[in-house]
Amino acid sequence: MDLDLRKLRYFVAVAEHRHFGRAAEALFIAQPVLSRQIRAFERELGLPLLNRTTRSVELTAAGRQLYEEAGRIGGAVDGALHRVREAGRGERRLVVGFSAGLHVAEAIRAFTASHPGIAVDVLPLPWTERDAPLREGRAHVAFLRHPFDDTGLRTVPIGRESKAACLPVTHPLAGRDALTLADLDGEPLLDARSRRTSSLDEKFELVASGQGVALVPLSITRSYARPDLVYLPVTDFPPVATCLAAPEGHGPGPVADFLATATAVLRPDGGGRAPEPDPPRPAPPVPERANARPGR
């Protein structure tokens, strides 16, 4: 079947509002029209997406999965249209995204030396939307850390980096040269499960004020030096994989050329032209307790 993007957009509105009336208002259409479109969409798919009662609208298992997929589908479509419009305007521009602490300047210098006619912009990527700019067309290629959603993306492994514990300078462990996970047993960890933060600055302010400790990649510690914080290597924490990423199907052109150049420049061993991507090897999640070992 052909996917009707309009009906998908209608479904997403209902899934977000959990109410046909409010969804119809947000879409600026009549509620009966919206109801008919959703029922037609369910018939086309051959399964129910919503459980309807007189008081509520809930997603079925299939509806929850489609809602999760819809963000990726919409992002991919938006990104493709953005790239088509750029091509139609004759723009020769490359936007390179990068995660905090990962530096792309050397790769950009090498690329612009061999592609002087292509303007290069950079886009810092907060960890809340590391892969979204690639799907939405705001970035053409990015230098990222795993884990992230790599569906629909080509990834090229670059390296691996260790993690460090970020502590207040007044912390009893601050005078050590290095730590193990056992040293952090009982310390409150500031991670996505315990306390979500929107930026590194926010996380470091919480650490400096004694709210907990954070585990961060070593490259971040070199970019965010503060007199009220110390960074100590955690010798037994699994390293984090880094990679270049770009939307699949980009073909020959500036993106492919940048991937090749950046791979040779950014890999510690000077890895030559970009190979076919290996399966990504995301680092395990931060343990529930600081002294927990991966796999327990």
C-alpha cells in the first residue's frame, strides 16, 4: 500500500491530543472529517490504531508503534524536501553537525581545501536531538557519539573514548588521580533516568552545587574546564563509540566527499577513505547504581 502522509499527520494529531475534537481544532478541520480519515487509514492498514470510548482515545499496540515510527518518517520526508529545495536553488552548502566536545574543524579545513566552491556551516547538536537535524535536513552530516537512533542513517565508525567523573572541587574524591565505578558507589548520578538536563551547562551547575556527580566523555572535559569542577578518569567504565553519520542514499557528492575526508582526518589511525559502515557498537547505558557492572 502507499502511505498517505496526510492521514499519518491526522493520526499523529489524535495520538498527541488523545481527543478527536482537540486534534481537529489543531488541524483546522471538522471533527467528522478527521474521524472518517482515521477510520479510512485503519482500513488501509488492516488493523485498529485507536481504542475509542465516549470519554477517551487510547493507542493500540499498533498505534503506539506507528506513532513512534511517524516521527522518523516525517523527519525523513522533511529532510528530503529540504535537500530537494536546496538543489533547486543551486545551493552548494554543507552543514556539519557535531556533539559537544567532538571537534570537526580539522576535517572542515581539509574538505574546504579540496572543495573551495562549497560553503560549510557548523551546527552544535544538543544530546536531546542528536540525530534529528540529519533527518530534518538541518544538517547533512554529523560527528556523533553512540547511542542514538541510527535508523535510516549511514554511520562510519571513527573511534572510542573513555568517560570521566565530574565532581565538585570540594568533593572528598576530588584529590584522586583516577576512579573506578566502585569508588562512586552510593553517589547520586545525574543521568537521564535520575534527572534529565537540557544542556551541559545545566548539568555542570548541578554538579558544582553538590546535587550529584556526572559521567561525561573525556573530550567534553577538555572543552568545559571550570575552576569549581574536577574531572577524574573512570578506568572501568565502558568506552563510548564515536562515528560520522549521514542520511542513507545521499550518493556521490559533497556529503560522500566529506565523509571520506573526515574519516581520514578524524580517525586516530588516519583510516584513509571511508569504508562501508560497520554495525554500530553503542556503549551500554549508565548503570542504575554507580558500582553496577554492565550485563548485571
